[in-house]
Amino acid sequence: MGPDHPYPAALDDVTTVWRSLSTTTAPRNMAIFGASAGGNLTLAAVLKAKQENLPLPGAIGPATPMSDLTNAGDTFQTNAFLDNVLVAPDGDCDKRAALYTDGRDAKDPLLSPVYGDMHGFPPAILTTGTRDLLLSSTVRVHRKLRQAGVEATLQVFEGQSHAQYLFDPSAPETKEAFEEIAALRSTGATLYEPWLLSNLARAYADLGELDGAWRCIDEAMTAMLAGGAINWRRGRQSFVRQTKRPGVLSSEVSTSHP
């Protein structure tokens, strides 16, 4: 993350991991999921894969994505101070986004994917809430996908602010949201959170080991992926295991797919 690792560091990490995974596991049997900044990376990762002629995942789940870092969109105004997570435009989240963009044009599609070409994207499910500051950003991506002829589902939860369906694993809305997301792929695709992919890849490079990181990620994902809708433990088995040289993000990674 910025300021230490501004754009394109996170996207490069995700692309490196995806390139490696797609050589050991059928891409159609994998999906990419991300919420908020992770939703941005989900979309940007597919745009980048298209640019580099990499195989695309079988499905994506960009939830309440930060798809437009210029803050265009109706609900940046109408949901300001109704969203009790992001609260309003030009707040803390935007300041962190500015650190990531590091002075680059915010309309670059790899920074604001809503401006990218979404023809050929895999089937998608998008999740948001009626009080989400990024409701418009989510709706605009959904329309962009549909206009490109992509199979895309939009689920909107009543009264929810930004990504609130993630907050309580026991909430009916959380279980419902992830049941819908998991149902997008009936072939047993494993879902990966790209923001975690990026941070884990960076941790590999910086630390050379991930035992502590795995424990933290297991805890977070077990809580987030409620109701067993997505088997994170199974996904963990097929995730990146080791890097060859500490301090360098290696494209030579070991994976296994049960």
C-alpha cells in the first residue's frame, strides 16, 4: 500500500500471483473476489490480464468496488453522511487512495476500472447497499459490464453502508450475500481476495516466511466468509506457498489444487 508501495505495486503483485496460479490450476475453476479497494483490484486484475493476454478467471465478485477514484457518481453526494463506514467523499479513504495513485491520472482504467474496456470479462456478481457511498460506483460497473454483453448480477442490501455485509458473520445478510456469490460458480471455483494476495505476496518478498501471516489471514477470512459458503481452508491449500529469495517477489511459486 501507499506511500511505501504505490501503484502499480499491488496490481503487479496480484498479476504475478495470478500468472503463477493459472499455470497450475485451470483458470476457469478459479474466481477472484474483492471488496472496496479489493473490488477495484479485482476489476483491474482482469483488465491487466487482458492486456497481457493471460487467461481470465471463471468468475469475479467485485463487491462495492472503488471503481472510480475521481468520485464521479450520484451517491457520493446523496449518500454522504448516510454511509456510516466511508461517511463522505474526501475523507480518510480518499486520502489513502491518493497515496496509492501517487499523482497519476485517476482516470487510468487500471486505477479507476470503470473507465476500462470490459468486453470479454467473466461472469460477475456485484454487492452493495442502499446507503453505500460507492453504490453508484457499483451500479456503473454493473451497467458497463452489461453494455459489454457480460453476464453480471447486482445485489443491493437494504439500509447497508459500505461493505457492511462483511461485518457480522452471523448476520442473515452476510450469509445471503456469500451464498449468492458462491452460487455464481457451481463448479467449485476457489475465490481469492486480491488485496490479500497483494499483501501476502509482499510479505513473502519482505519477510521470506508467512506462518504468522497465514494465522492472521485464516482468522480474518474465516470470519468474513461466513456460513461455509466459500471454503477458505481449501483455497488456502492451493495458494502460494513459498518464494525463492527473500526481498524479491518470485514468479516461481509452489501451488497445489486438491
